[in-house]
Amino acid sequence: MCTYSKIALYLILNMNAVFKYCPLFPQTADWDIYSFHINSTVTSRYATSVISSRVANRHNNPTEILFHVKIPKNAFISKFRMTIDGKIYDGEVRKKEEVQQQYSQAVSQGQSAGLIISVGRTLEHFKTSVTVAAHKKVDFELTYEELLSRRLGKYELLINAQPMQPVKDFRVRCIDLIYTFDTMSEFINLFQMFLLIRLHIIKKKTFLFQAWINFHPTLEQQTQCDGCRESGLNGDMHIFYDVERPESLGEVMVRNGFFAHYFAPSDIPRIPKNVIFIIDESGSMMGKKIQQTQSALLKILDDINEDDYFGLIIFSSRIRLWKPELLPATEDNIEAAKSFVKNLDPNGGTDINSAVLKGVEMINACPREEAASILILLTDGDPTAGVTNRGQIQHNVKAAIGLKFPLYILGFGFDITFEFLQKLSQENGGMARRIYTDSDAALQLQGFYEEVSTPLLTNIRMNYTGVTSITKTSFSRYYDGSEIVVAGEIIRNSSKDFSKLNNVMYQDLNPKEEKHASGLENSLQRVWAFLTVKQLLEKELTAKGKEKEAVRKQVLELSLKYKFVTPLTSMVVTKPQGEDAHVANKPKEDTEEKVLLNPFNNRGKTNKCKVGVLWAVRMSCAQCPVCS
């Protein structure tokens, strides 16, 4: 049984950051956005969000109207629809290779196919356009889905709203939280937006097993901030929440032949850790990067617990050790380590292989049966010294670690092949995360350390009976504030025999059939599908040969069945006859910005908007293209 313990709502709308360029929806008297709605429903941590907009062409000639929105990077697009003159045009999710061939052929013939491939820190861009006859309207509708992850004790739902002009019917119905548990505690709103606090335009409501947050500003309210008279309200809405967990074994939901198990114990003692920080000191780290790294490390060192052991390895073309062995985090040792960190001097190349192997050697030389060992590597460049062959580095590190402890990697900036870092970390039980070279890079580093700073369990294995097609069930670490999610299909006629066992806890938990929310019928099946695709994509990254082909086949089959736009599928945006098709692809993490090649063909159109580089920036209100 669970209850929502708190929901914190942050509206971060940086009004001063609204750029005075051509807006994402051009601000002319010829375009009217009649409505702009975002409806997000969260069921069992699974969020389905629908962005819909009605736009009218008030010009006396046909006009190309642009639909440009941003969605979370973790999400999959699952539906796109346009309605023009009562006729519906649904996007089609198809095999990416087939679509790519058509795209290449269209470009070679001088046509436009508008690949949508831009990516930023937390959001991806979806963009298309359609020609609308004089004095006619078009309805756009985009649906995307995501499984919300728990970090530092909370879930976050991120919604971006950028109509880029005041809208008569502007509504963000976030969240329609379908609350599927038995009771509900106090609903807490925290506002971090001076304008919205004064206007009281956020409404919240709770009833039985549901909760709503409604953001519905009037036209007057949308224009009261600096720079908003023409552009309206634009920015990100962050909803943070957590749930209470009275059952120590977590929460199991069962519905329509599928189950989802959410496991996040907190009432168990922390495990002391052995942690080694492996820090890149090559010449490319000079300047702001090394300063931000030093700032983060100094704060991280203050947060290390007294019963932890730690070490520092600094590398460039050579290896420098703070101490040749791990030492306890006493006050004197922490101060000595800080002095060492303050004297970092970037120069030379990047010998990742030697640095990581040295870290493994140091951890192996400090056996503490009661401790959880962790390696954290921070680098900003590809290997240029020592062993530089990436495949050889992966082989060496994997053989040395032997899955005894995880390797976490932080890639600083975009001067590195991030896919290499992903492979290196995933093969060794960890994960890779990009650190963006913004003013808050030090906070990004500290935030990551917070996530892994408190191990509670090691070598977790979840065992179930009466199930099939199950997601990952073995985990090397469970950290305080996170959550383990397992989903699967229950074998037909064995729902009564379905049970869960766990080798780290001592009691069993009876699964419960949720009956309170009509929205739950298919949500657990989609939780399973989403999680399966995500985990298969991780596996595909490091798989080889026939295994890789088999994994790709599974991903493709599930993506097409559930209409997910994944790295192996594309959304073909169908349009009225005579217009060029647009294609939406799932962007790769290695891409910071992309150029759209002649994304709009303006044959014979009176109004046109030429788009060059679509920048992926971090600010709440993103820079838009320049119109002519």
C-alpha cells in the first residue's frame, strides 16, 4: 500500500530568456493559435503526455504553419496526428532503415524530408509543418510516453510549454495523476515562480484516488511579465513527487496479465563504501572545466562519510596518485585530499586505460567485505595516450573488474565519443552520464555523486514464479533515493500462483489487483514494453554478432507493436497529397546540434520560414530560428 507523501511543483519560466527572434510559432497577425493544451496522465509511474494545438491561417493565401514542441529525452513518441478540414492524417511508425532510404532518395532529388534529429540536455525537439489554406485551421496532436525514474528520493515529470504567443485557450493539465493506491496524504505545492505566485493561476485538486494540477492562465495573465506581451508565457514545468512505502518489499501491481514491481526500501542501514575518483587532468581540461571539477570535488569530499574509504587518481599522459592506497575519510585525510585537488594542473594526453586499471588495482588491494566499492571516472576526451584502441580498453577493464563493482563514467562536454563511455560503463555494471559545460557543471557532478553516495544493498536478485517475458532482475547496487523496477507478463491461468521472492529481505508481499483507476488497464503492459525496449537498447550497445542482431530484432518488433519512436524506428508524418513528408527519429546522445537540410519546401507559398541550425540549448525558453 502506498500513498503520495508530497508533490512539489516548480514552475521555472525564465521570462528574460525569451529571445526576440522569429518565434517557434511566428508572431504575425496572420497566424492565430486558438488553443494550446498539454495533458499528462501518470499511472503507476508511467506518464502519457498529449500536446495538442489548434492554429488558424487568417491570411488570404495558403500558409505553411509550423508545429514545434519539446519532449523529455527519456520519452518515446507514440502518436502524431494532424486534422485539416475534418480529415485526419496519422503519423506512421516504421522501420528506420526503410524510412532512411526514402529520405536519402528525396534529398537526392532536391526534395525536402525534414529529418527531426535535434537533442539538448533534457529535451528533444519534434518539428513539422503543413500548408493550410486561407482562413482554415489545423489541429496538431503529439503523444509521448515515459517511465519516470526516481532520483534522490523523488520522481520528476518535466513538461515544456512554449506556444510563443498569448493563447486564448492555454492549458497545462498537469498532472491528471491517476492515483491507484488506497489512501492519499496531504498534497503539497511549492512554487518557485514570482509571477505565478501572485496570480494564483495554478489550481490543484484531490479526490479519492486522483489528483489534478491545472495551469490555465488568462490572456491578461500571459502578458504581465517582462517580454511576455508578444511572446506569452513559455518555459518548463517541473513536478516532483514521492510516494510512501509501508511494505518493505515494495509494491507489486497486477492488471490484465501483467505486473510491475517497484522496489525502494529505505528502512535499512547504509553500507560503507570504497570509492575512487579518477579525474582527467589532460590539456583539454584546462580552464573552466578543471575549475568546475575542483569545485565539485571539494564539496564531494566534505560529504564522504567517516566510515568510507576513498582514493584519488589524476591522469593525463601519466598517472598521479594522491595516496597509493585507499584511506579512511577522517578529517585530516579529507583536508589533505582537498589540498591535492586544489593543485591540479591540466596538461598532456588522455590515458584512460592505465587510470581505470590503477583504480581497480587499488580497490582490490583494500578488501572490506562489508563495503560496497565504486569507481567514478570523469573525462572530457577520447583516449590519446597509452592504450588508445577503444575495444582493447573495454576488454582490459572488463577483465580487471570482473563485475565485482560498478564503473560510473561522467563525460564532460561534447569532445568525446559518448557511445564509447556508455559501452565501457555498461559492460562493468555502471552507467555513463554527460556533464554539460554550463555554469552549473559543478552542481551536475555533485548531483551525480549524491545519487550513488549511499549504497543500501548489493548484488540484488529478484525472483518470481508464474511469469514470463520478464525485464532485468539482477542489480549490482541499490542506492538510497532510487528505485528498482521489474515488470513482466504473468503466464496465463497462473495469476493465483504468481508470487515474488527476494534474496535480500525476509518477508513476502502479496500482489494486489488495482481496481481504482480505469486508466490502469493497459498501463502495466506499456510499462513492461517501455522498460523492455530501454533495457534491450542498452544490451544492443555492447552485444556483438548474432546476439546483436537478435536484440535489434526484439527492439524493432516491440517498437512497431507499441508504436514507439526508438533508435530503430521512425515516425513518418503523413500530409495532404503534394506535400513533402517529414520524418521524426530518436536522436543520439552524441549530438548537441543538427542542421536541418531545407526542412520546408516553400513552392509558391506567400509566407515562409527558413530554418537553418536548430540549436539545442539548456535555457527554459530555447532560441528559435530566424525567419525572413
